[in-house]
Amino acid sequence: MGFNLPDHWVWDFWLADDGDQYHLFYLHAPKSLGNPDLRHRNARIGHATSSDLRSWSNHGQAFDAGAPGSFDGSATWTGSVVRGPDGQWRMFYTGSRFLYPDQLANIETVGLATSPDLFTWTKQPGPIVTADASLYETLGTSSWPEECWRDPWVFFQPTDQQWHMLMTARAKTGTEPDRGVLGHVTSPDLKTWTQQPALSEPGAGFAHLEVFQLVEIDGRNQLIFCCDTAKLVGPRAGQTGGVWSLPVGHMPGAVDFSKARLLVDESLYAGRIAIDRAGTPWLLAFHNQRPGEAFQGGISDPIALVTGADGYLIAERGL
């Protein structure tokens, strides 16, 4: 049955593993809004736990959005959770501030909340990272309706003793709207962050690349992300969107998204890979809107994954 709430839409999510329980952090908004498109302006982060990735106990909202006009004054969006060397859990999340009630224009930035136990969270003053206009596209510099700087995925790289943040971002140059790139930010201590050039080039056919995850499977790094059909452009225009995967080398490193391959179509979206206690990888994703149907949301049960002979992931569900 996956994870669902009867009175809320549930969509993007991310996971943390404390060694005993899997912690699910998910976006939700009340169905009382009426129009599911309004969920993006009203998203909050919820929390649930499971011992098996299938049966979930809901613990309600993790924390609220900020005051009106603040960096997360409209909504709190997708992020990731890591445990620092001090034992504290850190949630890096997207703060969204819509500028007008009847337009799509919004500013996306990265906020931070900390917790000793993954249950009680304290938001830090923010934002901690905003889009650097010298490196990335910002609102008003193109026809794109948002300042695209969201979905932070944070990981530690022992070889350089640095923390790395992968971001949904857009390039300053390139043919519009084919400017989706993999943004990159670094930190030595999870406190001070320095923006770096993107790890990919525009022109791979993605107007945006959302909800990154870097995960090692069968001894190889796999990069997971999503892009819907409507945002496939240039060489990918007319193809079907959904959850995509790409085997990559050492990270951080240059990524060629022209080699990305569809893992599951967009009937599922914002996929995340979880590793169970036996070391087996599973794909979870939210149930996306199908043509002619109202959006329902909710997170799927785990879907088995295997690695093909060419190194690409294959979902047992298929396309």
C-alpha cells in the first residue's frame, strides 16, 4: 500500500536511516485546498518511520514554513538528511517564496534544520545557500519563471574530506529552455558553503533535472533524478519523462546527462533508492498524475532494482 494520507496529498520525499528505522520525510499539503496544483505553494515537510520500507508510522509535520516574506515563507520543499561528525542530524531543504499569488515566479533557496534524533527539529536562520548569479541562472535573466535552486542532496567525500551538495539548477547560457544542469556546492564542515561551477553542461535535453540522489550499488555510483515529459526539450523533445538514472564515476565529477536513461515513466516520480538491511536496493517513488485522472499522490511500495550488463539500473516494474 505504500505511504498515503487520506486528507493530504503526498509527493516528493527523502529518506534517512538511523540503523534501526528508516525515516521518511515527505512533502504534503491538505486536499481541502481543492486544486492539487496549489499544493506546491502550501507544501510542508512531514515525517514517518518504518522498519521494512513498507509499513509506515506517521509522526506528522517536522516543522513549519517561515513567516510570510521569508526565504521559506511560502513552502518548504525537497531536501536531504545527513548525520554530521558531531552526531547531529542535518536536514537541508528547499525554501520557496512565491512573489505573487497569481504567478509562478518564485525564489528557491536552501535552508537548514538540525535534530538530535530525527524527530525534533530546530530550523536555523537562513537561507544558507542561494543561487550565485555569477555561476547560475537567476530569476529575470531568462524566460524561466523561477529562480531554480532546489532539491539539495548532500554527501561526504572521504577523498577530499569535503561535504558536497548537488542541486537542481539552470545554466546562465545555452539555448532556452535547455539549460538544466547539476549545481554544485562544497563545505569543509557543513557550516560554510562555497558555490562551484555546475558539474554538467546545458543542452542535454532537460529544462530541469530534479530530485538528485547519488547512491552506490554493486560497487558503482548511480545518479538518480527526475524530469517530466513537459520539461524534455531539445534532443529529448517528444520523449516520455519520469525517473532517470545514470551510472557515473567518482563524484563530484563531470556528468554527461545526454547518456541518462529512463528508469520508470512519469506515472511514478521523484524516485529514491533505499538499501535494505540485506544490502538490496529498492526504488520508491510517488504516484504521479495520469492523463485524465486527478492527482492523488502517495508513495509506492518498494520496487526491485537490478544492474544491467552495461551498468545501468533496471526497475522490475519496467517502463
